[in-house]
Amino acid sequence: MSENSVGSTTASRAERKERTRRALVDGTLDAIADRSFSSVSLREVTRAAGIVPTAFYRHFASMEDLGVAVVEDSMRVLRKILRDVRRHPSADNARESLELLVGEIREHDVQFRFLIRERSGGVVKVRRAIETELRMIVHELTQDLSRIPALSSWPGDDLEMVADLIVNTMLATVVDLVEVTPAGAAERDIVERALSQLRVIMLGMGQWQPRNVRGARTSAAALGA
């Protein structure tokens, strides 16, 4: 067998493995459309993926690991939206990002409901995976905020506080949006409220005195006294 044939065979095996892995994730998402992840069985997801139960362990060590993969898959949608917010933190971009968020929620309703439902209950490993992903998003936003010239002198704790506010505002918006009728008055009200909240955060950033500045002023006042 030629080197090209070996390489092609290896690639084909990897592709087949990835397709099966994808089918297991998709089958899980179909199963959790209206119920918790903990209620889904291994036989159920393997049947949906078209494989025998014993073949499951070629792809995941446990159902909990499959749940973590579903978290990572679902988080990609949220990360994409928050990436736009953190790159250009402005009111105009906030509206654009919120409109994008609405569209993504409608297109990926199951993933968002899964994240909301499993974040507050269910399988511990899945819940921890969601919190880890959210901490990573806050960390990434903190890093990006530090690169904005006007915020370059802010200490990390203050930047992280702002990042956490933005991420939690977006998450609260997701929770509200999944429960209302698409394109209705309630949806518009939620978007406008979220936009106002983001604007308040941005305006507050302009007035906020970083901790290092407050600390320096306090020290100077004490010396003066």
C-alpha cells in the first residue's frame, strides 16, 4: 500500500470517527429538546447515531463526557456573539449583537435551553463544564478590555468586574428570550431592556475610578492629613 493510500485511509477513519461523534452529540440534542440530560440513556443516543452501545466508548468515556461535549458545542454559539461585543464595546455594536443573539437563539433553541436548564441543576460534571466555559468567556473579555487604550490603566479586578457584568447581562437576556414568542412585543421589550443595561454598563465605565486611582487618592489624602 502506498503512503498516499495509508494517509487517505487514516483520514477516512478520522472523518468517520468525527461523523459518529457528531451524530452522538446531535442525537443528544434531539433527545433533550424537552427534558433534562440526566434522563437520556446511552442506548437512546447510540440508537440515534446508528451505532451499537458498545461502540459508544470509542468516542466518549461516559455519558457525562458526552454531556461536556454538548456543552462545548452549545457554548460556541454564545461565544461567537460575545466575541463581537468584546471586540467593539459600543452602543451601536451592542444593538447589533443583541439582534444577532435573538437570531441565534431562534436557530439554536435546544442548545440555549440546555445551557440554561443544566447550569442550575442536573449532572454535576455538565454543570461544572458550563461554569468553566463561562469563566473562560469572562477571562477572554477581560483580556480584550485591557487592550482598549482608555482602559489600559485599569487593574485586572476592575476589568474582570465589567466583563462579568456584560456576560451576565447577556445570559439573563438569553433566559428571558427563550421563554417568549419570536418577533413579538415581549421579545422587543427584552432586547431594549438589555440594550439599556449594556449602555448603563458602558456609561458607568466612563465614570468609574479604577481601584488603583482610588487607592492613590486615599493615600494622598492620608498623607495630607
